[in-house]
Amino acid sequence: MKNIVVRIAVWLLILFLAWMALVSWSYTAPRIVPSLVIGWWGFLERVLPAMAVSWSGIGMAVGCSLLIIVGMHSLSGWLFAHASRILKEDSQRTWRWTWTIALYLGVWLVFFAIMGAVGVIHQVGWLVRSKEPLMVRQEFRGSLFGQLKRHENELLVAADESNWNLEESRRAFLQMTEWRAGRPGTVEDFHIVLFPGTNAQMVAGIIFHRDSGTRNRVGFVLVTPPAESEFLAIAKLPAVLARYQSQGVANTNVVRK
């Protein structure tokens, strides 16, 4: 009876592990398999245009290879003939060029294998030491824009309740967003820049993602009194910043790092 219980427990554990592996594979396979099959294409698109053919280097490599092959063939032929005489084998047999070429290609194969092993060890060591996550959550543009829109609404509400006083608006905005700390799209993921005017009033607020790739996709939002906001492409950000900085006011980032 005891053996039956142990067997059942082992099989249940195996089935559970197989189910977990199947679930994980079904989630990661749609991302990993295409990357393994066609992921190298993006690398070639980046690297090939920047490559330049060095015909002098190619000529030198071909010339050196021919010299090595000829020298290797001569040495191997002498060693083969000497060994044949010592072993008293058929002296009519000679060292073939195909054997020399195969030996030369084998040397290169060993070299590439060693280089590949060193590369694998280097990358594994880098992955072990790196603090960056192996996988990064890729959100849809609509979700990223929604996060930007949410913070725009929160800044408008905080500024309106504080009569557009900069420090009070900043404090109220942080109080409205602190309950979402640690979740995707929190205030820590954004640059929120407030521009003070006269009498400690806020004349404008700019919100954009910290990640450069994300902000290139969704742009930024400009908030101005009395309760106006405008979503703009990231290419217009330098002009907007220059417009308010030219008024002689300094900018204040809401999130202090």
C-alpha cells in the first residue's frame, strides 16, 4: 500500500511539472521561436550597412592560407612517407591534397568551436552578473498612452484643487499617485516637469515617459492653466521646453531621484 501511495505521489509530481513546463512554453514559445528563427535579420540590417570590404585583408588571408596549406601538405607528406618506411607499408601510397585540405578545415573548425565556447561562457557570466531582467514587459501603445493620459488627468485635478500653486499642486499630485507605487505606469516611470511663474504659480507642466523608446512612440503632454492639455509628438519637446525656459523660469521635476 505504501509503494502505491509513493508511486501516485511521484506521478502527480511529474504531471504537475510537465503541466508547468507546458504552460511556460506556451507563453514564451510565441516570442522565443520567432526570435531564434528570424531574430538575426535585425542584426544584419544594423551591421551590414556599416561594414566595408577590405580587399587587401582578404587577399592577405587567401595568400597566407595558400602558404599554410602548401607547407602543411609538404610536412604531412614527408611525415607520411617517413612513417610508411618505418612501418614497412606500401611505399607507393602518398599523402593526398584532400587530406591536407580536410586537416586545414579541421583546424579552423576547432578554432570556431573554441571561440563559440568562449562566447557562450562570456554571455552566461554576463547574464549571471547583470541586474537587468531577462524579459521586459512589452506594452501596447494604447496602454502606454493610457498611462500618460491618466497622469495628465491627475495633474489637472491636483492643479485645479490647489489653484495652480506649484508646491501645493506637486504635493497633491504625489498624494494621488503614491497608492500605485510598484505597479506598471507609476509616476516613477515618468518625467513630470513643472514650470513656476510669478507668485509661485504653475504656468505649465510637461509629462513624458522616462524610457526613450516609449516616449518616441507616445510623445508627451503639455498641461497649462486654466485646465488645458495638449498631446504632442516627442520631436516638439525641445521647442516647448525652450519656450518656457526663455521666460526666465526654472523647471522643477516632480519625482526626485
